[in-house]
Amino acid sequence: MRTTQITLKYPVTVDGHEYKVLTMRAPKVRDQIIAQKAADKEEMELTLFSNLCEISTAVLEELEIADYNQFHTAYQDFLS
């Protein structure tokens, strides 16, 4: 399985656990299906990225935008 590591410029702590590096795996069709059940586009993206990194959406919600943008880049790299 293809994966990529995302090193956070600004680590976050959620539920007592500090997140510095996250691993994103390549998306599968089932991930897209699950994400599309979300209420809106923003929630869909959070659901997709949290599934691919096996973390809660709460972690992603705490990220600074500079770090969140790394998830977009990593996701796009998987699609090419």
C-alpha cells in the first residue's frame, strides 16, 4: 500500500496525544464513498483525510492552514 508522511510545521495536541507526523495512505473507492455521505464539501474532505490518516476529524480541525494544505498536496499526489 502506498503511503506518504506529512510532517506538521505546527504540531497539535488532541485528547492528550501530540501529533507531529501523520501518515496518509492512498485512497480507495470505498474511502470516496464514505466521504460522499458527509453533509457538505468541507465535512466530506475532513472525513476523507481523517480516514486516510486513521485519525479523528478533531485532529484535522486543530491544524493550522499551512499544515492542512499539506494534506491537499499529498492527496493530489496519490491521484496522479
